[in-house]
Amino acid sequence: MILGLQNSPGNVKAHAIIFNTPLIHRRQTAAFLATEALPMEQFLIVAAAHLLALLSPGPDFFLVARASATAGWRIASGACLGIALANGVFIATAFAGVSVLREGSGLFIALQLAGCTYLLYIGGLFLRHAGRSSLTGTAGSIAHGWLKNLGMGFTSGVLNPKNALFYASLASMVAATSAGWKLAYGMWMFTIVLLWDLLVAVAIGNRQVLRRFAQALPWLERASGALLIVLASAVLMHLAWG
């Protein structure tokens, strides 16, 4: 990986660090530089898995869709913010919880194993049921008014136990990262939930967009399932190899 770097100023510096040190220290230095690059790679994998998991329709999707269809996307944006705030509660709780655990402790490892198990389970569900999701929600009463939709969105998100399990599992995957990276994960997850729900609210009235999304949904669900399984498997291998 280090040998394939291009000759940018930063990379020339990395070459100099490695090749101008005594031979006995070169492997240690290269390993250090490679390790420093891992958080970004891990972030991209976790962020992609989280985004793809959002694309599968659930209760929150149908709440936003119905609100947008009956009252317009501006009113539905209240539900979008409420859902994002509920997710934010779970995100903050999950990352705060793993932050107080000592890396390598029995409880820390048990949490990671439980998180891997859950991600493998829902990854398998995505693969098994890909293409069976329907974008037609059941009829239900919709609260009119932005604040009422805000309350409904928050209630829908915070009472969904799958949200708590999902974020606890993702947090356990990245528990060994620094506080700065945990903050980056949390901000990404909150922001992408809000933006995705707003996109649903704006686009739900466009039948052509909805039809194309329905056609792509099976492949999105398969990709989501595969990424979650890869993520969990990578953490399990890391735990096994120490």
C-alpha cells in the first residue's frame, strides 16, 4: 500500500520516513502509517452500510411518505426532523456507551460480538428478502401541522427498537476509534438520516422517481446486506486474530 503511493508532497514525506530510517525500524514505521489510514477506510464502509440500510422502506419511510402525500413536503419536513432527532438520541447513547468501556475488556469484546451477531442477522435478512419490500404503505391518520408531524416523527423513531439495536451494533464496530472519529460517525449518521427523509418527502409525489427507486430497491437491499455482513465479518476476524 505504501509502495503504491504517488509522488505528492505528503507521500514523498512518507517515503522519506520509511526509507531514511534504519532497516530494523522500517516495518514498524510502515505498519504505523498503514494503521493511520484505516479509520478513513472503516468510515467509508460503515457510512456506506448505514446509508444503504436507510434505503429499505420501514415505518419511518411510510410516515414521511404519507405526510408528504397528504400535506406536502414542507409539512412532512417536520416528521423528517423528528425522525432524525430520534435517531440522534440512539446515536449519542450508543457512542457514549461504548466510549466508557475499556478496549480489550470482557464487556467490550462481548458488546462487539453481540453487535457482529446482530449485523450478520439483519444482513442475512436483507439478502433473503431483497425485492419483497413494497413501497405502498398502509393507510393511517396523519397529523397536520409541522409541529405535530415533528412529534409523530420523533415518536416513530424513538419507539422503534430496531433503531436502538442497529446503532448499538454499528457503535460496537467502531468502538476502538478516537473520540473525533466517533463524533464524525455520529454527525454523518444524523445528517444522512435527515437528508434521506427530506429527499423522500420531496420526491414521493413524483411517480417516475418512485418507480425507478422501486426497480433499484432489490439491488440496494442486496448491497446493504452484503456490506453489513462484510463489516461484521471483518470485526470478527480482527477479534479472532487479536
